[in-house]
Amino acid sequence: MIDYLKGKLVFKDPTFVIIDINGVGYHVKVSLNTYSQIKDEEHIKLLTHLHIKEDAHTLYGFKEEMEKRLFLLLISISGVGPNTGLMILSSLSGGELETAISQEDHKTIQRVKGVGAKTAQRIVLELKDKINKENLAEPQVVSGGFIQQQQHLKEEALQALITLGFTKAMAEKNIASVLKKSGSEISLEELIKASLRST
């Protein structure tokens, strides 16, 4: 229905962005992977998927075609809604997800918040043949930098985790655990991603 949006990036958060197109602000949910790729851009183009429910019309945005296709594959599975699909793509890169599926590595997928054993098994079972056939993965470029003062970093990561469904106490515990291991030389995306996995 809306295949992509192209406009001025007026607000960005690790979980969503607002794109201004001719004076209309579009609220678009994004994965951590997409956020890390667009954070320095002023004008952006995002591939989108419009998810329609009775009580809400929600836009999901993706920087890369491969991530959008993985998202659509994930939400085609019974029990995997768009928010869970986005959570998976925030916790794992496209390449990591494909590897986990093709190697039948349920445990990696199961480590994502909100994904139980049965759902992880269903994802592998239903997507293995499709993934092997399409081989969607593109080389993953790990973006470094974007180091912020630790307090500001913790606050942004905390807000993102709460938005993604964590309780404040659990989010703070995970962030503290990750920072203890990694020290302050960690980017916001890496901190959130590691915190998502440390449950």
C-alpha cells in the first residue's frame, strides 16, 4: 500500500523515526539495524510496510530490501506479529538471523525477548527452505563510533528498552550488566542490542 517514504528525518529514536513529507509527519517504527544506518542522515528513504489492525494503522520502515523481506517472512508465521518481527530484527542482524534459521539454531532465535521455544522452532521450520532458496543476506557492515557520554547513553538505551516492552528494573539491570562487561566504549545500538540479548 505504501511501498516507501522519502523525506526529511525530523526525529529519530532507536525504535522509531518521524519523516516529514510535504508538511506531514509520518511515524515509522524501525529496527535497531535500520536506526544505526540512518542516524547521520538528514533526508532519508525508507522501504515501508503498513500493518493494518482494527484499532491501528502502523508503518514499519527498513533501510534495506533484505531486512524488509525478512520482516515480511517473519510476520507470515502464525504467532509472530510485527512488533515481535521488529524485535527479532533489532536483536539479530539479517545475516545472523539467516544463519540461525539455515543451521536450525533455535536457541539463538529464542534468546530474543518475547520469542518462546515453540515460536523459534516454527520460524526455523517455516523459513528454512525459503531462506536457503532466496539467500537474502548481504554483507553486514558493523557501524562503529557514535560514542556518547555514558549517562546519556544509558538514558537513551533505557528509554528504547522500555519502548520495546521491558520493565524499567529489567532494562536497568541488563544495561548495567552489558556496560560492566564492555566498559564505556560502546555505541548506543550495540548497548541496546546486547541488552536485548542478556535476558
